Amino acid sequence: MQVGKGSTHMEQVLEEATMTTLVELEEEGDVVTLVLEFDDGGDDGALLLGGRRWGFATDGGGRERSFCPLMMDPHDELPPPPPLPLNVVPIKAEDAAKESPPNKPTKPTRLPIARPGLGKKGQPIQLLANHFKVSLKSSVDFFHHYYVKLKYEDDQPVEGKGIGRKVIDKLQHTYCSELSNKDFAYDGEKSLFTVGALPQVNNEFTVVLEDIGTGKLVLLLDLLPCYPYLIPSVFRKLNFLPGCRSAANGSPGSPGGGDRKRVRRPYQTKTFKVELCFAAKIPMAAIAQAIRGQESENSLEALRVLDIILRQHSAKQGCLLVRQSSFHNNPASFVDLGGGVMGCRGFHSSFRGTQSGLSLNVDVSTTMIVKPGPVIDFLLANQKVDHPDRIDWQKAKRALKNLRIKAAPGNSEFKVVGLSDRKCNEQTFPWRQRNGNNGDTNTVEITVSDYFLRHKGIELRYSGNFPCIHAGRSKRPTYFPVELCTLVPLQRYTKALSTLQRSSLVEKSRQKPQERMSTLNDALKRSNYDSDPMLMACGISIAPKFTQIEGRVLQAPKLRVGNGEDMLPRNGRWNLANKVITCLQEIEDPYTVIEEIPSMRRARVSDRVDKMFAEIKSKLPGLPKFLLCLLPERKNCEVYGPWKRKCLADFGIVTQCLAPTRVNDNYLNNVLLKINAKLGGLNTLLQIEVSHTIPIVSEKPTIILGMDVSHGQPGQSDRPSIAAVVSSREWPRISKYRATVHTQSPKLEMMSSLFKPNGTADNGLIRESLIDFYTTSDHRKPDQVIIFRDGVSESQFTQVINIELEQIIEVACKFLDEKWEPKFTVIVAQKNHHTRFFQTGSPENVPPGTVVDKQVCHPKNFDFYMCAHAGMIGTSRPTHYHVLHDEIGFTADTLQEFVHSLSYVYQRSTTAISIVAPISYAHLAAAQVGTFMKFEDMSDASSSQGGHTSVGSVPVQELPRLHENVRSTMFFC
């Protein structure tokens, strides 16, 4: 728990609390961190700190698990302060203020800037957006937030996902009258919301419901003594029959069939304790504040409640929930990706405050799921084998862990823990059986296969020689033969996809604009949100039609090629056939061709690369300037990473890898474009770049930074994240860049190495970029810094402009020159959003250069959507640009045209790209340098090129420093 230093004698207050022990108190700045232990071993309650009541919930063992502020009743009397020790003289607050030294002035927190105005340039175009207008009745009601605590009968906390919704649904269904007929909005974890208050501040229940997966109806609940006068009516309503429970299914080794004493009962049940503790009130009027752009804690929380209502609405329909997306168990929405994995098409839905009011954003969404059906079929597909005898059971154990299965003959649902150590016809467990009719029992050891044959009448056809599915606990295992188990539907597949699976997913999930619109219309109708009781209680109704908006199409910038000829792109594309491009280095005929020795192709990857370089050294008079490498496999070739590392880090050689499946003119042209850019050439430039007429940017020395953090693929959560900063050079050009790359802690999105002081040196990401700009721009420092940041969500915007920007301004820049004060503009680019645009009266994608800053943008902040590229396949996804900070002073038109132009300086292709080139380059640099450690242990890597350890994290290995010969090149192209 963390609280401000506002409570006098806090430590004494805590130590003298009758049920609380202060285990640890740590002070840092104005924050006090408390670790509490409750002497009674687990009761919840409230504690008074600094005049505010804090509710706490423990884990049953006395240690604090959660702490949240509770609203105080204005009529409550504060408890008297604790007695002061004899040697303590109280100090008046006024005197204490006089004696305290003046606080160090703190800088005001930066907030995203307001919109300076709307853009006017461009050809108007009428569009439709997948936002549906929401009508909202004004209300003086409040959302009441309750903290949910679920425990088992033995007071152990409930940690499994999914069970919470079943318990809360049963609770609401049974006690609707006792809970004032309130509808719930439950997030599935710790938070529950109602419109208006529940009868009691703290509500405690016992809920007894069916064992998960039995499929049998059980309605057995009890109310704890907080409502003793209601129990008779509850029993009458439930038609309660004492002892109405279910017998265990008797699966081998299960608790129902094991060594504990059993009571015969008709149903299997589980008992839960539920506590709902009031935490806060959120005025529903705060939704109107969000629409007006007056964001506050209440307005953001109110929109969050509405999104929780959407999730709950989908959960009640049996959907798989992935954040704000829901996926139905509809085979028509499944596409087979191979390997036992399927793509599942679903729908994203979320409320957003926009310039035209509250809107519901609905879009198509796709996730990966495990292919439902027999477990053995999944294993055969997953391992790409054609017979069960060829299954690798160690791989099978990893693939099946934590998946849910249904086991015959009882059709009960279980979670897979692992596999048995022995085969099914050898694995035994203790089985208790009766001796006659006198009730006596004795325990015998029986194999799993014998159990199913004797007691279930099932003779195993093929799985007797395979391990059993282990679905119980380590001390009380439950075993099932593989052939009797099927995987239940809608289970997410969270491991990394292969290259072929990713390609198949992209190809099979594409939808043309008209098809996507039709799909979204049908989804909104089927969702039937207007019938949701919580949305009705909020006074919300949703329009059935797409929102009509007005966009603008910006004219493409003119390009210039090597012979001074100007070109005007058409539909976001241009052709360099028979054109002259600018080359910095002259390419000579190949010196020689070296082929790998066939006997080395089965050697270790590192040995193969070392051997190839030994061959190169022996056949060349010196190190080459350029190496063209033909790889044996397309994509994800195991040689790629070590080869790039050897060339770029060890020898400083520019290299281009090829793995063509089909060679034609377009392929060769693209390869030549990449080679020329890597060797320092420029394929095209902007005409205004050459003539030095880019508004604002050409007027003063300006550096452009592209920043991105790349993470490991799903299933690679322990892989360090890669942070990359790409920077422009040779001002007034904006088409040439260089990159610096570091590692940082896994899944850490905020950049942690922008500034890394080491004595009098700075080994951070920014310093090299600034020095390179200075040396390549006639020894001029940048007066303007434009930062494009990728990969952050709206909740992280304030961190970008208050933490990352502060590192650049106050640390990286001031570290170089204390008197240097450049102006900064910070722009976040988002691709991972769900807004799409459609042309009215046309089946085609929106034209390249389409920009939207009306109706569906933020009601106050400076943001806009841009489709700079031509969408040739599927539905175009615009980039959402958020201008968080602007000291330079861009107008809406000037900035939008500048951003549009940066989509045309991408040297790898002859098309405009969907996002500004600096961000695309940063992504490429992070991905390529990341392959250095993809296939080999990096224990021998060393240098200052990267590496960072965040507080409390495991140290991450540093990347090898790029060789000075390639450090300032566009090696990432």
C-alpha cells in the first residue's frame, strides 16, 4: 500500500491498531509504502489513515492483498487520535509549516495539448466510420464500485479465471430481491459496479453451486449472518432440500474416487464465500465530461464501467473474451491455420468520447484458438505426424498444459496439469471398493486401463500404451486415457505462430471494405445491446447506422530522382523503371562466389557462419565492402541472425540476404533499392526536401526521431524487449536515417535507456543520434526536435511526455550542452486501434492521402487519422496520430502535410507506406538487431550498445555494439 505523508504519527497509529502489525515502512519522497500484517489471520475491514478510510482484503494468511480507499459517511465520527508518549510534545500545523524548509520547485505535469484548429487543405471526401452514435440520457445517479473477494469454503482465495462470473451470476439470480433488484456490471475479477447502492456497505454471502463441468443443475446458496432475518425467505424461494448434492463421477484417482471418506449425495457442489465491499462512487454525469474532453479520474472510470458492461454482455452469451473483443463458438468464424491452431473471427466493441458525442466503436477482431475436438487429433496436427506412435510426449505435455478438456463418459470438464509418468496400462492409483453390503471398504491398487474396463465398461482401443492425461492435483492426481478426452472450444492459443501460420492467418482474415461493413452491421444486430439491462439503466441507446463523416484527400508530394527529374506519384505509387537513382558507392562486378560446403549444412549454426567467413577470408584479398547472401530457406532461416551479427557487429560489412521463391523484375528492383540505401544512396527524395522548402522543418536545423520498442512473440515472454531510436541526418534532408538499438526488460514498453550516464559519459540511445546530426549537418545543433513514438496506449501518453521527453530534454540534451534549449514536438502514432473508414457509394478503399480530424477524433486533444497508403488488399487501416506536445508551433495543415510527406521517404519501396518512415525504420532496426540473440546464447556478448535493468527486474543481456563501419548506415533497410 502507498499513501501520502499526511498522517501525523502514522507509524504509531499502525503499531497500536488492535488487529494490525506494521511489518515494513519505507519512505521515498512524499510516498510512504506500508506492508501490513493482520494479527487475526485474515479478516477484512477498514483502517483510518490521514482522515480517510482504507478498506483492506487479505489472502487468508494475514498478508495484505489489496487496499482501496473507502468513501466515508459524513455522519461518521472519527476515532480519537492515539495517546501521545510522555516525551512527545505536539506541534501545531502552522508552526511545522514555518520550520519546514521550502520544497524544491517541481515542474508542472505536462498534459496532451489541445487541438489548434481543424485542417482545411485537401479535396473533401464523404466517408463512413465504424462508429455508431450513442444517445445518453442525463442522470444524477452514481455507479457504485464494489471490491469483490472470492474465497473457497476453507478461506483459500479463488485464483482460477472464469469461475468468478459463474459465482456472481448465481448470486445475482438468487438474491435479486435482497439486493434491491440491482443489475451488476462485473469485470470477472475484483471489481463490480451497480447503478445506485446495494442495501449494505459490506455484503457477505456463501454461494454453493455445481462442480464445474458436470452440466447438472444445482441451486444451493446460503446467506451469511449479515442478513439473518432473510434466511427463511431465501430457503422458501430456493425450495431448499437439505443434502441436495451430487456424487462424484468416480474418475480414477479423483477426490470422489480416492481415499477420503465420502458422503453419498445426488450432486457434486462447491462452496464459495463472496464479499462485496463498497469502494467508491462514480457520478454518471462524468460520461458527459468525457464527451466534452474534460478528462478526469471519474470520466475515465465511467467509460471503463460502460466497457465492462459490454464485456459482461458478451460473457453471458458464452463468448471468449480478449480485452474488449468477444468471440462466439461459431464454426463459421473459424479458419484452420494448421498445427492444431485455428483463427477465430470475433468483434471488438468499446465506447469512445468523440467530437460528435459518445460513440460505440465496433470492428472485426481475430484471435488464435486451439482446435477443439479429440486430444489425439490435436497432437497429431500440432506435431505434424500421421500416427499416434510417432507423438513426442514431452512436447505433448508442454502443448496440453493448462488446456481444458472434457472426459468421457461423464463429460466433466477438467484443466490439464500434465501427463502421467507411466503408460495407461501401467499407471496405478488407490481405488476404494466395498466389501458386501455392510458398508465396509478396502483399498486396492488398480491401473487406469483396468479401472475403465471393469467399472466403466470401456475397453481402450489404442491409448493403453500412451501416458494418461493428468487433470488433478499433484498429491491427488486424476487420470484419463487420451482417447477419452476432447478439447473444449474457444481456448486461446498463446504460443508463437510459425511463419506459415501467420501468413495463413493474415490471408484468411482479410475482408474487402463492403464485406467488412456487412459483417459489422450483422454483428451489431446480433449483439442486441439495447436490450442489456445495465445499458438501459444508464439511459444508453445505440444508433444502428455507421457515422457519416467528412474527410480530406491530401495531394501526394512530388519526388525527385538522381538526374534531377521530378515525379508525381499516382494512387500512392511510382515507377523507377528507366530512372536514375543516387548512389553513394559504385557497385563493381562480383569478385567471387563462395558456396557452403555440403558437409557443413548439418553443423551448428555458429560453426556454419564461422566456416563461411573463414572461406571468405581465404579467397579475398581483404574484407569485402558488401556481401550478398543467398539463404537456404525463406523467412526465419536459422542462419539469418548469426550471419547478420557476424557481418554488422564483428566485421562491419554491409550485407543483403536473399531467399527467393520466385525471381522477377519487381523482386530484383526491390532488392536493388535496399542495397543502394544500405550503401548510403538515396532512391528518391522529396522535391521540397531538395529545394529546402519544407515548412518549419527547412527553416531551422531539425532532427526527426523515430522511437519504437519491440517485444518477443507470444510464448516468448522472457525474451528481452528491444528499444530502437532512429534519427535523421544531413539536414536539411529528411530521407536519410541511422539507428541505435538497446535491450531492456521483457515487456517493458516505456524506453528505459534514453539516457544512461556512466561517469562523464552517456551511453543512452539519444546521445549518438544528436552527435551524428551535429557532425553531418555542418556542425549545427538541432533547434527543433520532432519525435515520433510508436507502440504506446492512451493510458501511457503522460508517461511519454513527462518521463521519456524529460530524459531527452533535461538529461540527454543538457548533458551535452547546458545552454542548449531546442524546441520539441512529440507525436504518438498508433496502428493498433479499431477505427476504419469506408467510401460512401464505392466498394474501394479510401484513397491514399485521406486525413480525418472531425467527428470521430478526440473532443479536445490534437489528433487525426491518416491513410497515406493505397490499400490494395483487405480494408485499409489508418494510422492514428496524437500530438501530445508541440513547442515548435505546427498548424493542423502544416503538420498533416509533413506527416503525409514522411510516408513517401521510405527507401525500401516505390509506394507510400501507412506510417511515417522513421517509425517503420525503428521497427526494422529493432527486429533485425533482435535476431542477433535469437538463435544463440548471448553470454559472450559485451559492449555498451545495449542492456538495461529496471528496478526489481532480472538483468537483461546487452546487445553487441555495431561495428563503426556500419553504425551510421541504413543497415536496417
